[in-house]
Amino acid sequence: MNARGKTSRWLGAAIFLASLSLVNGLAVGAEGGNSRDVLEQPARLSERAKSAVLTAVAVAGKRLVAVGERSIVLLSDDNGQSWRQAKSVPTSVALAGVRFVSENTGWAVGHSGVVLKTADGGETWVRQLEGKLAATIELAAADAAANGSAAPTRRQRDAQGLVADGADKPFLDAFFFDQQRGFVIGAYGLAFTTSDGGKTWSSLVGQIENPKSRHLYNVAIADKDLLITGEQGILLRSVDGGQTFRSLAINYPGTLFGSVVAEDGAIVVFGLRGNAFRSTDQGKTWSKVDAGLPVTLTAGIRLRDGRLAIVDEAGRLLLSQDSGATFASVANIKMNSATGLVEADDGALVASTQRGVMRIAPEALRMEQKK
């Protein structure tokens, strides 16, 4: 890959990490000459943390956990009505994703190839993986896969480039089946798996059908399958519990940032400029979904009542009552550019945004359902 092309693709990932199109200077700066400094520097407590650029939010039992710039981690124990910072985070890089498998155990991922783990509901975190170690692991896997080939394979050359670049590639999402088994995905097709709760990691790159090393943004579960959405329309499915991923044809060249699955199995994938597509046959065929405006769709979930909810970078909340066939914007909901969405224990929707966290009360959603 030439330098110009590499820089362009990296900026695309950096823009996404910095709330998709808002402050790419934050993301790029975190990965520049001072990447080692921010990697090693613990996150600072700040009065401004509640209005920071946040990139993801997750449910941890009855607690909510949001993450974002400078490794800010915010916790809420009252369904998103008030927030406080985590006690200890060992790095200051921008975080991109967070997932919990129980009320106590969760993982956060982000810049510099960082993987963080918590065992106390997000109060304190430890670092399990960073970019330099990840690059070394991938190079060893690439060498093993080459099986003594006389000439370096493309995978070996790419892995050697990772080692030379250092800790400058971000992980963008994580998915865990339980407290031991899971994997992380990120820029340039990077993917690593663990079977011991993150104590050790191995490369998953060779098991993912991604020959152009496209960025991988999001993991979702569809019944017994796993779906990965990513750069330039890449859509991958695993039917063997995440051991291998094969591409699905969708005939769309734009980036997909996520997916959401209805109760009846219908899948909606979404991404740049309001593009969304729906499949009712496990991804064999896809039809276009009208999202109303050409604004990037950033996150989605299925609510407990069966409705699908998607947010976008204009701050809109879109709801579907027909398994994703149609979506309507919720009136009178105003928020900053949204990056993540969860349903709180009391039925409220809580979104991570470019300016902190936004809570949408259950009453507003019930009123919308009656319309």
C-alpha cells in the first residue's frame, strides 16, 4: 500500500473514532509521535469528562458504562440520569468500543491497539493488549501460515509493516461469548481472539475473508450467527462461533458501521450517508431501507418491546415497528451527534454523543409508539 493511500484510509478510521466526522485531530494526534506517552499515561479525572466526545456505551447489569476520548470512562447507576468517572484507567488513548458479559466483567478497546479489561463493573481497568504486542502476534501467525515459503507472502509483508509502524492501529469493537472467550476487531482487518479471558491473544486475521484488509467496525449477533460490518461494504458472517468469517454479498460499496437484528430474524445493516439495507433470508438478498435523510447512521439496537432503534450523526433517533422494513424519526428528540445506544433498566434510551451522554425518558418512547 502506498503512503498516500495508507494515510487516507487511516484518516477514515480516525474520523470514525472521533465521532465519525467531528474532531479528527483528536484521533490523529493520539496516534502521532506521542502515542507511547498517551498509551502509558493514566486517564485523568476531569470536571469536563461528562461533556467529552464519547464513542460507545454499554450495559453492565443495572449499571451503564460509556467510553470515549482520552480513555474517559463514565459510570451511571441510575439509568443514565447522573454520571461519574471511573476510578482508574491505565491509559489516555481514545477508546472506541466497550462490551460487558456480566455486571462486573467487560472490555474496552481503542487507539494504539489497546484492549482494557474490568472485573468490577468499570470502576478500575487493566491493560491486556496494545498495538506493538498485537503486531508481533500477527507477524508470528503470518510466518506460520507461510509454511516456509521462499518469498514473503502479502500477509507477512503487511505484518512486518505493522511491527515497523508500532502501536498506531486502533481496535474498534469487541465481542465476548462469556468471561473467557471473545475477540476484538479493528483497522486494516486486524482481529485477535482469546480463550482465557484476555490473558493471552492469538491472531484471527487468517480466519477472516478480508483480502483487502478493510477496516472492521462492529460485531453483532444474529440468532446463532455473528455479523461483522466494515469499510467499503464489507459484511462478514460466522456460523461457527467466531472461528471463521465469510463474506456476504450486499452490492454496496460504502462503509457499514453496524447492524441490528429483529425478533423475526430480519437483519438491518447501516452506514454512511443514511444507507441501510434489510435481509429476511439470513443475508442472501438485501433490499434498500429508507432512513429519511442522507446522514450517516452510527448505532442501533433492538428494544425489549421488539422495536428497532437507530441513531445518526445528526442526533436523530429512528424507530421501526415492522422489523426494520420502515423507520420513522422520533419527533422532539434533540441530541448531539450520536455514536452508541443502549436501553437502560427503566426503559429509557441512553446514547453516547459528541458532547457526553443523552438520556431519552421511557415516556417519550411510549408516546411515540402510540402515534
